[in-house]
Amino acid sequence: MNNLENSLESISFSLQQAIFDLLLQSPNCKLNHIFSHLKEQKLLISLDKDPEQNLFKQNFLVMNALFNLQTDANALGYAVVIDSINIQLICYQEKQLSDTNSKLADYYLDFSNIAISNEEIKSLLDSFWHYYTARNHFELHDVNDAFDVLGLPNNATLKQVKRAWYKIALTSHPDKTASHNSDNYLAANSAYQALLKHFSRTK
């Protein structure tokens, strides 16, 4: 293990302890609440000068800590359930647990995956929020409303739509902001998806 991995592992261990303490007090937490708590405790430090890279790396370390905690908590009689952006701590009952997060765990437990490009980060954001909004049935079909949500005129180009969505995504991401802003993110992402379909139909 190199010096960078040693440093990341040390940060992750500190995060695990803080997250476990928080879950003992509040067994059902949203991921953004965990982020806010870690920042208040000054445990979630800046990891990159690039804001997109920094957000991704902070998120990566929190997820790494959660999946490590998921394994370690079993020895203490608990299970950490990681479902979308909801994190739960429950009394351990093996029959209730499944291995549905194994691929995701493998990804976040490998520190080599923390170094990716901004384009890959954008792709991950797109895929995750497409999945999340689908699960939460948040839909927006009216094209004019979609332009309004993104703060754009009805004749905006696809390039302008993508730029507007990405700007909102970075400022309203639930991992980065207060919980009420997650609705802004969902609305922006739904508008973005609706407009992508609109432009694909008008080609």
C-alpha cells in the first residue's frame, strides 16, 4: 500500500467511527445528513482544488467508509443497510440481508477508483440520478416547464441545456448542500432528462 492509500485509509477509518456514532443516535439517515455531520466534525477535508473532483473524492471516501463499516458492524451485532441515498443501522439479522450491493462495494473499497476524469464523474452523476429519480417517480414531461426549471428560454440549445443542468447539479447535489436542496436537484435532473428526449425527437 502506497502513501496515498495509507492516507486515504486513515481518513476512511476516522469517517467510519464518526458515521457509526451518528447512526447509533439516528439509525435512519440520508447521505447528505451524514456529509453535513462529517463536515461539522471537520473530518471531511478538501481533497482536490477542482470542485468536481473534490466532491467526487469526498463522496468516494464516505462510501468507502460506509462499506467498510457495513462489514465491521456485523461483529458488533448490527447491519448497515445502504440503499440509494438512505443509510440505515439495524439489529443484525442475517436472513434479512442480501448481497445486492456487492459490485458497488467492490468499486468503493478499491482506492484506485478514486482517480477518474471529470467526464467519468459526469457520467456517474447522470446514471445515478436517472436511477434515483426513476425509483422516486419524479417526472416532468412538459418541455416548456423543463426549460423554466433550468432557467432557460424555450429556444435554448442542447449545449445550453447541458451547461445549465451541470451548473445546477454541482450547486444542488444532496451530498454537498442542505437537505432541502435535493428537491432542486431532482427537479433539474428531471427537466434535463425531459429535454434530452425532446431534442432527440426533434433531430
